[in-house]
Amino acid sequence: MDFSKRFVALGDSFTEGVGDDDPSRPHGVRGWADRVAEQLCAADGEWGYANLAVRGKKVRQVVAEQVPAALELKPTLVTLYAGGNDILRPSVDIDDLMVEYDAAVAALRGSGAAVVLFTGFDSAGSAVFGKTRGRTAIYNEWVREVADKHDAVIADYWRWREFKDWRYWAQDRLHMGAPGHTLMAKRVLEVLRHADTIDTPELETAPALGRLRKVQADAQWAREHVVPWVKRRLTGTSSGDSLTARYPAYVRLAASDAAPDVVPDAGASPEPDAR
């Protein structure tokens, strides 16, 4: 099927949709990009959607693997968020990294596509990842400079403070949950100046926790989510090593009316999206 309007989403787990579970979809996730595509397709039958994002990917992998594939698809709209996995490494040269990021955005804009770039999430207050906040701030300044240079649009995750509410996050505290992906879809559509029919998520009241219960919840979270994440970093492996793109060719997505499940995680607080 030929599409005159073509949306391609690039990046890591944030764009793949990790945290927004949906067993009926590829990789078992839905995500904000799917939700944006659903709205675009519902409003105009000329839209097609491809999602090349894969969890765990770093900037150079996205540039080398996803950008050329995206260019072959001749998109009219591209979203790009990559860098979170680099920022979380023990050491990283952000300045050097962003030279390749800049070249990738130049190629995407040179193809004639409109490009949306994301700033990184503000990890202030995070017990685990707060020390990377300065790196993210530097990364964000580069993103803003690249956007200005190539006339790209910014989706300013750093300044969208509502995502500080842990109820928008999945139980792993590393990725947004269904409510977060739903709200992110609304924010991206606002950036695109496109109307939507997405309801703002209704969040459950946070339970009051005693000190002991909070310590227990934090310990369980560390065992189930932090330890496996650290192990992958130490062994140089990624949860996305065996995965390929969810939608490597254009599809049309029908809007889903299924309400996202909201399951409060006792004692949780949001950590940055550690793709």
C-alpha cells in the first residue's frame, strides 16, 4: 500500500514502547509512538507508520542501523530519541557522540522529512541515576543546538514536569507505564499541532506507606530490576540483542479503545528511562 504521509519512529526502548504492555502487538508492547500513529491514521487515511526502535540501542547503533533504513522508507515525519543508554554508561564522550547524531539529523532533514527530537528526562531526585543529570543536561543542549541548526522540532521531555509523578511509570521505575506512554502521545501530538482523541490518564491515589514497607518495596525493586540491568551492563549485553524492528515496513494502526492498566507500585519513585 502506498502512503503519501509516512511516519517513522527511531530510537531505543522509550520509542519501542517498553513499559506499555500489549500482548497483541509485536514485542508485546504498544507505546507512545503507536498511540501517535493511531491518531494520525484515524484522522487521515494517507498515513503509514513504521517503528524501527529497539530497546538497548545506543546513539551509534541507531545512526548506523536505523537511520539508513529510515531513509530507504522515504519518511515525511521522523521522531528520534537516542542517547539515554550512552549517558548511563560508566564513561561517555557526549560531545563526540553528538557529532554523529548531528550528521544523522542532517541526513533525515536533507531527505525532506520533518524531524522531532527529544530532550532527555530530568533524573533529579533519583537515588540510582541522579548522578547522570549533568550528562543529560549537556546532551540536551546539544539536542537543542542540532534542532536549531537543522530546523527540527523539540519534544521537551526534560521540561514536562508531570512525568516526575511515579504513577506514570512502570513497576521497573526505568520505563514509562501505560499512563506515561499515553500522556507522552498527547504531548507529541501537541508538538505536531495535531488534534487527538486521547483521554488524559486518570491516576490512582498513591498509597500511604510506612518506612518498613517502603524499604521492603525498594529492596524487591532492586532485586527484580536493578540487578539484572547492572548485570547486562557488566556483561556488555542488551535486552534488545535478539530483537528486530517491530514495524520495519509501513502499516496502518487502528485506534484502540482499551484503557491502560494502572497498577501502583508501592514506594516507587521514577528513575530515568534506562533503555
